[in-house]
Amino acid sequence: MGVRPTVSSGSVQKQAGGMEDAMMGIADDADTSNAPTRLGLGRKDGWTGGSEEFVAASWLRSQAAGVSPEGGDIRYIGDVDVASRLVHYARPVLEKLIEYTEDVPLSVAVSDNKGRVLSRLDTNSSIGSLVDSISLLPGFSYAESEVGTNGVGTVLESGRSVHIVGTAHFHERFHRYSCSGAPIRDPLSGHIEGVLDLTCLVEHSSPLLHSFVRSAASTIESALLRDRELSQRVLFDAFSRMEAKSRVPVMVAGKNVLISTGKAQMIFDADEQRVIVQHALYLAERTEKATDELEVSAQRIVKIKTTRISSQNSVVGVGVSIMEYAPSGAMQVNVVAAYRSAKSERVQGLSLEQSNAPAWNRHGNLVREAVERQESLMISGEVGVGKEALIVRAIHDVFDDVEVFGIETGFDLLAVEDKIEACAGGSALYILIRGLERLSIDEIDTVSTLLEYLGVKSNLVGIAALETESGVASGSCPPANSLLPLFGHSIHVPPLRHRTAELPRLAGEMLREMSNGAVSRINDDVVARFANYSWPGNLAELRQVLSVCLANQSAKVIKLADLPDEVSNSSTAAFGILESLEREAIVKSLEECEGNRVQAAKNLGIARSSLYRKIKTYKI
């Protein structure tokens, strides 16, 4: 059956957990001391390397497609949408990755779901020239059927993230390179929209690049999801559930949204659908569920079953099941709808206005979404991490006319009730409970009463509680709190020592504010020193340090000499850029796994003992 390149025998098997890596789509062969062997495709017993099944499957596909392992030009397809929605939301992530890895020769690219490169950024011109030579450029195809096993096409074929290093590539032209790729999925349909790929030379490869690319792809997916209005997401979820359970025609409707199955589109024309939806919305305003008959057109009666769709305490739409309907001889089936249904019963949706919400970091987005849903919210974190600033900013961003009413230990419920009544008919009211950990047992019971008010007082649009934790060297989420069941959602804001990548931006914003725009720049050596400091006082301490710097500085830029002694003389070990990225990946994985180190190690693709060692090294 011909020949193919294989992974040399000194490859992934040397790594701890090699077989587990194979299951994750990792093919790692940084050992180039042995020339790659060539084995017949039919000789499974001769395959070498710790990920032979995954690589072999890809190589089989590559050879079946006629890809030559010896060489050949990368095909230029052209006609790609370089201004697509995917590129728009991927671009900031690409720029941030380049910023974080500026000292590592690395190319970051995004491709569409056909393997065609759409956009690429490089950390420096040297890696850019090398990657240019393999045509990782907009318009060129990296589909597996074109160039064999690689970090773009193999992701599309396998549907999962991959880490392809050295001679694990089918095409000999790529043996110098390491490619880490992850799928970017549509957050609603789950379909792969494109691929994010990190490319570097083999000698600069690290297994953590696999974690970085998956995390970055997840960030792009979150941006795509936030691009859709919250109510649209709620309605789409409701439609998906109804469609899965029902064989009758189904519709879901809300403000500026109409989603219907192919059956509904073929049976009812646009005017009839509009009549059904208007009546269903009328019923949903009055009752949670209803069954009714209505005349949609002359001599045509339908029986519908409606279900109200809510997001927290707000009605956002209605689901409609068509139980019975009389045929209509005069009705003409829409040809376009029939054609669409013949291919697949997908949804029909009217476009919504796109939100112009400001950019938020991951935790800011979570807070904002909870505020939008008018969901009771607990925010925890150490002193000075910016919990109150985060919630207050979200409240004023979501509501045009709102008063934030703060209470803390010793508050009087009657006074709070009076405040709620005083705002009735006027501005909306948002209650902020400070120092949740200091409340007495009686006050905790009172908080439960306040949460009940959220469902019955229309002017009370939300309640959030702030809980302050002591600073501990732990990367895990906060311990379970007995008050958590009282709240709809809990968000932990990590300390500044776990967000060192944000320091340049945070420091620049603070400097502009504190100096009225006169100073906004800090030298690179100051940025490096900031990243190496533990920041026990978090944002509050950063502001104090910058205040000292402004008092000491004699130019329009903050220099190393302007730093206070406790920061400039910090004994914290300095981390390189890859170490910083590795630390952030570990912290994020621990957060996502709620402190479960075994699961975090598995998700990161490293041995548990390695994770424990790195936690100690990085003081997580």
C-alpha cells in the first residue's frame, strides 16, 4: 500500500502519560536525532511512537487523498473572507497571544472550516519568514487532504485539538515545525467554524502550547457567544429542546426573533406564522402554558400549545407546538423553504441588532451576564481585587437609570424595605451587600428575605453580595460557602498575582487616571518587575505603588528607579514568558476544575507530579 513517514522511536513514549496524550490528539516528536523511518501502511505492528493510532489514522487519510510526503507546493485557494465575523472576534485573541509570547518565535493563525488560512500574526520577522516559506498565509489551504497531517486540517478531520511536532507531520516540509491547533466552534450549533493554530520550530515547542491554544480557542468561542443577544441564546436553547422532543411543527418567538422547523415553514406561509406567533405571545403574557385554537386565514383553523420562555424573572418569548391544523388548498409551499427543509430541518431566524457592549475580561463578562439576567450574585475574592468596581461597572452598563444601594453588617431590614418602596415608580434599585463573611446568623436569614423581594418588586433589578477572602497561596476556587445556595450564581475574582498578564493594561489605565493623562507609560523593565511581584494587596496595592512612582518620576514614563523598595527589591523568582504563560494556564485550569488537581493535570496534558511541582515553583 505504499510508504509513509513515521514518528521516530524516541518520541512521545518518553513523556509521562504518553498514551493519555495520544487520546488527546497529541503527537509529539521533538527528538530529531534519529532519521524518520518509512513503514508500510499495512504494518500496524511496525508503527512507532506513543500516539501511533491517532497519527496513523491521519496518515492513512493523507495518503488516501494523494498527498505526497516528499514535498510539493501548498495550494493557493484564494477567495477567503478575511473580514468575517470569525476573524473579527479572533483578531484580539491573536494579538494578545502575540503580546504574551513576544520573546518566543511563534506564529498564530486562524483558518476557516475548510482549512483555508484567514489571518496570521508573528512574534518576530524571523519566524514570519520561515512560516512564509511553508505558505501559512491567507488564502492557502492547510486541509489535511491538501498537505497531510498538520495543526489545521487534522483538527477539522478529527474534530479535536492536536499537538503535532516534527516528524509526526506527514509532509516532510513541516518536519522542522511544531503545530498546536484547536477547533473554534459555534457556541450555539456546536459546528466547527474554524481553527486556531500556533506554529513554531521544534526546538521551541512545549506541551503547554496545546493548553494555550485550547484556552485561546475557548476565549474566541466566548466572544462569539457574547455577540448574540442573551434572549436569543435563551430562545435558541428552548427551541433545541422542543425540536428534539417533538415531531409536530414547532416555532419559538420573541422580540425580533422567529425560529421554526422545516415542517412549520412548509405548512404555514409568512403571514400565517405571524398570526400564530402574535396569538402565542398574547397567551404567554397571561399564563405559563396554554392550549387554544385560532383562525390563521380564511377557512383555516389550527390548534396550538404554548409554553412561556423565561430568563430569571423576565418573559423573553414563547414556544409553540402545532397540535392540529386544517389543510389549505390555496396555500403555496415556499420553494426556498422546501429546498432548505429537503436538505435539513434547520432553523430560520431573523437577525438581531449586534450588541456594542465594551470589552470585558473573562470575570467581567460573567458578572455582566448575571446582571443582565437579574440574577442574585455572590462575588468572592481577596481584599483589593476590584470586586465592587466590577459589579458597579456592570450594573451601570446594563441599566440606564439605576441606584446602587449598599448595605453591610448591622443593616436594618425595615430601612432597606423603605428604600425599595421609595424607588418604586422611579429609578431601578440594585442592592449591594458588602462584607458577606461578617454578617451575623440573623442577618444571613434577612438576606434570604431580600432575595425573595427580587422576585416580587419590579423596581428591584438585582442583589449582589461581596465576600472577602484572606490571601492564601492557592490556585483553587474558594471553599464552598454555606450561603451559596441562596444565590443564583457565584463568581470568584482571582488575585492579581494570578493575572500578571493584565498588569501592563491595568497599570496604564491607572496612571492615565491618576495623572490626568500626563503619564501612561512604564518601561519594559518595570513591567517585568511588576510581573515578578506577588501583590498581596492586589489592585489597591498597585494603585499605591503607582502613586509612589508618580511622586518619584521626573519624566513622562515610569522607570525602574521610581519603584518603591518593596517592589524593586522583590526576591520573587523571575519567570520567562513561557513560564508566565504556563503559570496562567495552570491557574485557569485549576479554576475550571474547582481545585481538582487530578482533573487539572489531565486537562493540561501533564503528569500529576509535574503539576504539584509547578504549583510549588510558581507559588500558586
